[in-house]
Amino acid sequence: MSAGGVSAGGVSPSGASAGGATGGDANVAGAAGSVAAGGGASAGAGGAAGAPCAVSMPLTASGATIDVTPPMKIATALGMAKAGDRVLLHAGTYTAESISKVSFATHVFIEVAAGDKVTLPGLRFTSSDHIVLDGLRVEGLLELEGSSNFVLRHLELIGQGEDAALQFQGQHAAGASHDVAVEDSSISGGGRTVFILGNFAPSEQWNHHLSFRRTHFTCGSHVCFQISGGRDVDIVGNQIDSDTTPGVLTAGATRVNIAQNVFKASDGAAMQIATPGMEWDNYAGVENMISSKVVIANNVVSGFKTGVQLDAATDVAVVYNTFVDGAGVRFNHRTPHDQAQNVILNGNDDIRIWNDIMQQLAVAQGEKPPAFLSNNLISDSGSGDHLVTGDPKLDANKGYELSAGSAAIDQALVNAETPLVDFAGGPRGDKPDLGAHELGAPAPACPNQ
């Protein structure tokens, strides 16, 4: 239970801001519509790096306004624009556009005129940078290829058929995209609702520094997120809803931070952390597609059969999560191979699990035990050091917060890797509770980040 006095802090493996600003460019938005002063990684969500809150300033247009009414093209307006300008879209019938090689020193803003609604059947940017998309609806694919320093906010993206709603295409000639912030949006449908696709190559060639915050995802027919060639990715503070498909699938990802999300479903695995191998993806270079350095913290998961499913991964931290149903963490034993039949990984390795609430911990035959397993409340079947038993007294009417008398109160372990904030970003204090919610935690130090 929080007693105050401990500065906010925690785990942020991606190097991107835990509060929203992605590393690398000071002009990528952090908090909604803002720029983290000073650039680079900043502390947010209560100071997730143990540093003071990010100082932000509005990310808004400062130049001329260029009005667009169909049949005029967005690309035409961008060809006229200068850094800081606003491209203002008015109601009309828009066609899909593919826009390439538009580059600005600071952001240009593509916005919808007040009172108007604008829907595009598709939009693609290639080799472009410093663009803000604000308020658009896309009924089709929004794709970034070899593009950087984008902010996607207040969007409604609806995938069609097997296509993604939002895709980062890093396998074509333009290369990977990077430094992109997605925030305060609604993204749904398609096959893979968000598809981060990179070369089957070392992670230096992958899409990187991508941030997803305060967004409602409704999973498509395959998965909400598929990361196959992505690094330095933050998925923080979102609502992720699914019927039968995984919420987040990593199949070639490193330095991924999955934190402070609400996952709701009726089946499947909320998070599947996997290394594909030729058994799943029989391509040259598949040996590079290892899932590693993943932090899963302060999430609330309900309805899924499994909270975290591990299918050959390494260096994964699972801490302070509330898994309401089923197996909180499931270890499957897989041995993926490359095309020369060399073993990429023999099962899961260096998995650390502590301060979680779950019903079950399931470890398949042949799997090595977790590298660290301590201070978890496992109500049905499981083991570990300092195992906590008893009723967590989760209040379903309050997002599965703890109730008075919960067995989870004051039972957490704090080590160098333990986050110091809870689901809401509030400081946990010096006697923290198990699970995502800290009972009686003060208000977050950095609201709105």
C-alpha cells in the first residue's frame, strides 16, 4: 500500500519516453499534442525513468494555412507547404493517395477543418518526415515506409479485409520507419490491426522508436499488434480489445515496453512473445527474428485464456500485472531453427516474474524454470519464492483494483528492475502492493502524460 515518499520510476527498456516522446527527435510528440523539451527520452507517466516530469510545450502549427477541398490532392498541398504550415482538409470525396519524398525541418500539420468530417480510402507515405496527421478517418490502409518524425493523433483507422489498419513497412527499398508517435486514436479491424514489418536482418535495420499511447485498439482477424522487425517500441496506456486473437504478438522484436494497458477479450493470449524460426517463417535471415528485452508491467488483463504466452523468447520481465483469468504466464516449449537447421533458441530463457496477481503459472515439460520467480499471488496452481496465497479481492467495478483486506497489500518486492509507479502512474510508496493497482496511491506526479 502506498505510503508516499518514493520518487516515481520504473522500467523503460525501449529508450523511448515512458511518457510519450520517442527518442531521437525533440519534435516528436510526448504528451497529447506536445513536444518534450530537450528532446530524446523523457520521463513521463509519473516519471518512469526516475527523473522529473517532462516539460512540454504545444505541438501546433505556426505558419500559413493551405486549404484543401477535393479534387485537390493532399500531395499538392504538401508540395506548397513550408515547415510549420497547416494543411486544412475540408469535406468532400477524397481518393487514396501515395505521397513520397516530402521532408520538412519541423512538422507540417494535416488537419480536418472544424465541423467537417474527412474520410480517405487509404494513405501511404514513403521517404517522408515531420508530418502530423490530426483528426482524419481512414477506411483502409495507412502505411509508413522509410518515414520518420510522424505524429498520428485523434485518428480513426479502420482496416479492411486482410490489410492492416496501420502498417510500418520496412522491407521495401525506402527502408525502416522511425520516431513515430500514435496517440489518442481509435484503430480497428483488418487482419493485423497494427503491423510492424521489418527486414529479416539484424535489429539495426528494423523499424524503431515507435510509441502507442492512449489509443483504443479493437483487434482484427489475426492480431491487434504484430511486431516482426521492430525495436524500441512503447505500447503504453491503451485499451486493447479482442474476441479470439492475441492482443500483442512479437515475432522479431527487442526493447519493447508493454505497460499500463487494459486488455479485454473472451479467448486467446493477451501477449504472445515468440521467436518464429523457419517453422513459422521460412525465410533467409529468420535467425535474426528473436524476441528479447521485453518488459510487461502494470497491465490489467481479463477474459484472455492466457496473459503472457512465451513461445521461445529471452530476457523478458513480467512485473506488477493483474491477470484476472486463466494462466497468468504460460511457458510453451519451442525450439525454432534457421534454414540451415541451427537452433535459434532452445525454449525460453532469462524470464523474470514478480509482483503479479494470477490464477495459474503454467510451465511446459522440457522448459527450464523462470530465472527469477518471487512475490507473486497465485491463487490456483504455481510456485516460487515468497509465494502469496489468499484472496486478492479484486473489484471488477473499479477496473480490478484491490479492495481492503486484499492478500496482495504490502507484499511486493522492490529490486533495481522494479517499476516505482502503478497502472495509473501514481507512486507506489515504500510498501508496494502486488498487481497493477496500488491501493491508496497518490495522484500521478505527471498527469496527462
